[in-house]
Amino acid sequence: AYRNNVLRFAAPYADDAFYTELGATLGKLKDNEAKTDIVNYLGNQGAKTALPAILPYLKDADAELSEAAMWAATQIGGSEVPAALSEVILTATDSEHAQARANTAAQCLLAYKGNVNPVAAEIVQKKGDVRGITVLAARRAQDQSGVVFDATRNANAAVAQAAYAALPAVASAKDLPALYTMLEKQQSVNDHTEAIQNAIVAALRELTPDEQAGTIGDRIAKSGAKKSLYYAVLAKAGLPDAMETISKGFDSGSAVDKDNAFYALLNIKGMAAADKLAEIAAADDAAYAAKALDVYVQRIAASDKTPENKTLLLSDVLGTD
């Protein structure tokens, strides 16, 4: 407490020379608690001249000191900081302390005020580490989308799953051809399919409404038996004629088309699909009726219709007076 009080008292009078000199004392001290206090102080002060003295402690064996050093470096900033933080992750062993330190490094990369996309991509490429993917997704790193695409093929299931989940955050219009290919390799709706569909929707937002309708329309026309995988894209993107295309797929498509069309209907926001859901619920097909009724009720409840109209609509589909 005394040491921290002294440092706080000195803060208004500190300058770069003081920070340099204080940083130099780190190598002379034996007490890790004292080092931690000084590192925290230098970080809070944004002491750029002390950064070279702080960086060696990012991987210190003392957990509190290494954590303090990482956050101090993050606060201070500098071109060498992202690489130093990524090195903590790249060299981490499986020990509990090393993994905790790597988690802190990832949190610092997320908080860092500057471009960390290249080092996060390196973490993914060199180590296949989910933490790198998390950073790329949080930063919406469209410039590194190829790294995330490649990671979807990683042999480690957790890495591949994280990469699929990150696709909507990093995808842009330039990635649409690759996303179409990925989607059409899927057999039916699953977690991967949904992530790819969401990535296509995100990428389409960079286009005008006419361009969106045109590019998806063209792709559906070329996709043959895989066209129903695009129904959810039509629904989530809110594209014109989505209901007509999806309803037709549900009514006259194959069993797979029917499943994909139903999934798409559930993802149409608002009341646009309400009539079709009511129709499916009333048809009493065990595979779809209960879920259709559940979502129909949710849509009616969330609508801006009057309480009386909501009651009438629910009574009609429930068969009550």
C-alpha cells in the first residue's frame, strides 16, 4: 500500500525519463509483488518509454506479474505489442498456468486499440488455436476470411466448429462464391449449414437489394438438387418472393426440400410466414405441426395486432371459439 501511494503521489510529476528509470528498476528487484505494482503503475500511466522493460515479463512464471505485464503493454500500445501477446499464445504449453496466461493474452488482443488481425491469423495458422479465431471474429476481420475458411477444415473438431461459427463475422461479398460451394456440399440443415447460410446473408448485405436478389436467384438456378439449402438465405435476408419460393418448396419438393423449406419458414421474421405456418399447423402432420403452431403463436404474440385480433387469429388455428 505504501509503495502504491508513493507512485500515485509521483504521477503528476512523472515524465518519460522517470518512466524509463522506473522501468529499469524491474530487473533489479527480487520481489514479484513490487514488480507487479510498478508494472501496473506504468501501464496506467501509458508509459511508452517503459514498454521495453515490461515486455520480458509477459511470460513470467509469476502469474500476477505476467498478467499485469500483458495488460500494461496493452494499455501502453506500440507496434511490437500484438506480436508479443500472440507469442504468449503460440508458445503456451498445456499447463494450467500457461493456458491461463494464453487466455489473458487473447483478452488483451481483443482489447488492444490497433490492428491485431495479422497476429490473430498467425495464431490460427501456426497453432490452430480457437483463441485466434475468436479474435478474428470479434474484430470482424474480413481481410483474414481465408484463414477462417481454411480453419473449417481443421482436423480438430473444436477449431473447425469455432471457424464455422466465425464465418458470418468475417465474410464479405468477395467470399460469396466460396460460401456457395461450401453450402452445396452440405446434405441438410445442421450447425455448419446454418453458419454458412448466415455468412451468405452477412455477405449479401454489402450488395444492393437488386444485386442480392440477382446473385441468389442465379445461384439457386444453378444449384439443382441443392437449391433448398438457399431457402433459409432467402428468409433471413428478407428477399422479395422468398415466401413464394419457400412455400412451393414445402408443398411440392422432396423430403429434404420440405425440411429445408420448413426451417426457412421458421426464420422469416414478423407475420410474413404466419398464414403458411397456420396452414401447416392445421394440417396435423406430426413432423411439422407442433413446431409450426409454436412459432405461429410466438409471431402472433409479438405482432402489433390488437388483443382482440390476436385472440381471433389464435382461435382460428386452435379451433376454439
